[in-house]
Amino acid sequence: MHIEEFVSVAWTMNKNKDMPDIRPIDERIYKLYAPVEYRWLASFKTKKGCPNDTSMFRVSISEGFICDGQSVPSIFWTIVKMTPDGICRMAALVHDLLYRTEGGKKDTNVPYELNIIGKYDEPLSLTLGRKACDQMYKAIYIDCAAGNVDEIDRATLGYNILRLAGGMHFGGPVPGLKK
């Protein structure tokens, strides 16, 4: 199943209950040191544009995944206090996976799963369009912000930046990763 965009995201859940264990391995490049699973409940649109029932979704990322955190131009670090790490860590990690894999269509350096959970808890394969990937960044960031209005505003700003400038990285390698 391919999903172009989410109509609404009812809630998200970090199964680990902690921020992901990602640590820098190079300037602005991070490595995941423990597996992560994130689930969310959402209604969505397929390519045909028809809204579907609300469904449970899951993304699991294995240890060893390489990402660039929140790849925000450094000018935003001081102006609006958007840094490549911090409370946005989970949102940036999941979004990096979704972008590197073009919404679940491509392989990456470590195993991952992106599923929609069926009626009987069976995982069904899933791919996401770029807009749905960006919507997940915002929804997870807001969830991690736990009501902090400044962080919620940063999530919205980050989403808008992704919509404007993120397309060039969708399906591409980790920006800045030295071979």
C-alpha cells in the first residue's frame, strides 16, 4: 500500500519511552546505538485521494542506522533555536529513515520495517509519499514536545522548511556523510 498523505494523526507512541540513543560519529552525522520502534494512529489518503479508515502504523529501525539528525541550516540555530539534536531527535531519526528510503521503497545500511498493522496485528507492507514523511516529522516532534509551545512552533517551522526545501534529499544519501 502507498500513502500520499495523512489526513490526521491521532497520536504517536514511542515504544522505547526514551529518546533514541544516537551519538555523533562525525560532524553532524549520527549513529543509532539501540533499536527504535515508533507507532502512530492515523487516517490517510492513497494515490487515488480517497480518505481511508484510521489505521495503526509502525516504523522500526535497527541499531547502526546512520543519519544527519535535523539537518537545519546553522542560521536557524541562533534565530529560532532549532538545533540538529535535542527534543527533535526522534522526529529527525524517523524522518531521516523515511527520506533515505524514499518512504520505504529503498534499502538502507541497516534493517528497518515500515508497516501498517492489519486487523489481526499482521504487518502489511507500506510506502509513504514525501508529504506523509514530512507530516510524520511534525507529528512526532509535537508528541516529543509534550506541550512545550516553543517546541511545537519549531515543529511547524521545521515542517514548512521540509515542504519548501526537502524534496532534493528525498531518496538520496545522508547529506554530509563522508565515503
